[in-house]
Amino acid sequence: MKAKNCLIFGGSGQIGRNLIRKLTKNNIKVTVVTRNLHQKGLRIKTQANAGYIEIVEANIFDEKKIQKLFEKSQICINLVGILYEKKGSTFKNIHTIFPSLLSKLCKKYELEQFIHLSALGINDAVDSDYAISKLSGEKEILNNFSKTIILRPSVVFSDSDNFSTQFMTLLNLLPLFPLYYSGKTKFMPIHCSDLTDVVYHTLSHNINSQIIECIGPQTLSFKEILKILLNLIGKKRLLIPLPLPLANLSAKFFQLFPKPLLTEDQLRLLKYDNISSGKYKTNFELGVPSKRNFNEEVKKYSHMWREGGQFSTEKYISNKKKNI
């Protein structure tokens, strides 16, 4: 494949860092835009060899500055997203207005492809501001730029996620844990590396004008996920179904935190299954099946929440038995 220049927004997160490594290993040069070079520059730099990565500090809404980056790019990838709103970062700004801006610049500078990361299950979640903003953003970019591929992943996990690691932290601390909607909400967790494989496939095969649902190989309920995590960290906790009025009260409280554990909007979103809809192709049908199971992958880093830490892993236990 001829070497290309790829412009990435949102490159400092778990997906972005994995994707930078994937692309640069395959001879693709990347330009990564970050709002704070001092805080995130070193983390991004270490993901690729010198000469394959350029980091630009810019406000993502500074159109005059970012449009210059499109002049030397063939592909644009948008990974920017938020789970909760805060001052200056609203769902509408981040999930609707910003993607619309990028798609217009893709058209203006005649890029080969625009890859946009959205979210699974947003069609059904009509009472979630998060889902509404995501869906509006998709409509905007599809109207603005025809050479667009939209990827809708289920919950993405890895050793640096905000999903499995956060729940293991909470399960390690709390004697009981609430089950919202009785823990019946279904997910198809996809490992970060499997998702970056999908992104690279769409890029290298120049796939356009499609919505792809990105899912893992397992369908797990919220309760099943918590049980897997408890087993991996060697803890026993009471999982208690929480009535909706109490769940709403807890969300009102938790969303007051600087980094909310749960917001009212996230609670509404939890009503809806996060699995393939059957309306669009999945990564399996695209020819990029997910290979990493949730329990097997989380096991690799769950020792950080177990008593004994790394010394509780099978490697140390087996060596100890040999020495007895």
C-alpha cells in the first residue's frame, strides 16, 4: 500500500495510542492533534518511531489552524468523544458540531477518506443526550462528505480503559454493588486492539459510505460482566438490584464528582442493550472478526486489583509450588 498521511483527532486515549502504533508499523505517517502538548505530548510521542509522527497543539475548534493540516493529509480519523458534559465540552459541541466541521474540511480538501468513531445502540436511546448528539453528528457528516466510514463500537476495553479498570476499582472497595435495571443490559465488549484492526482494515481497503457495528465475540449482561470481574480479582460482593428512583438519586449524587462515576444521562443509556442491531454490517461480516474474549484479556491485568498484585498471578504461584 502506498504510504499515506493520516490526520488523527483524539490520539491520546486508549484507542488513539493503539491506533497510532498500528498505523505507523504499517508505514503510515500520522499527524496527531492535541489540546495540551505539555500533558499529552510524551504519551503520544512514544507510540511511534521518529519520522512517522507529528504532534500539533491546537484547539479542535480553531478552524484556521486545523484546516492547514488537511492540506497534506489523505485520511482523517476522528476519535474525539466524551462520556459526560462539563464546562466548555458539551455533547452537542463534541459529538455533533466538531465532526460536522471535520467532514466539511474533508470535502474542501478532497481527502480520500474520513473515519469517524461513533457508538453502538444510539438509534434506540431516544432519551439520552449522549446518543442524540452522536446520531446528529453521524447525520451531519454523511450529508457533508460521501467518503465517510462510521464505526459504532460496543464498550471498548483494555488495561487502560475507563470500563473494566474502573469497575474493578469499585468492586475492590465497595462491600455491595448496585445492579441498575437488574443488571440485564447486554453488551458485546470489543478489545481495543480488535477495534484498531477494524480501523486499519477500513483504511487499507479504502472502504467508504458505510456504518459498521464493531462488536466482540461475546454477549454479556452487565451482571455477568461484574461476576467475571469479581472472580478475576478474587472478591465476593453483594450485587443488589437498585429500584429506579434510588438509581436516579445515586446518579444525581455521583454526577457531582469532578469525574462522575455515573450521570443521569448514563443511567438512561443503560436501559438499552449495547449489541449489534442487525441493521448494519458488523466487523465480522467485514472480514475482521474480534478474537479477544473479555475474561481472557482482563485476566492479564486484573492482578493489579488482587491481593498480592503481580505475585498473585499464575506465573508466580506455579514457581512458588516448584520451590516448595
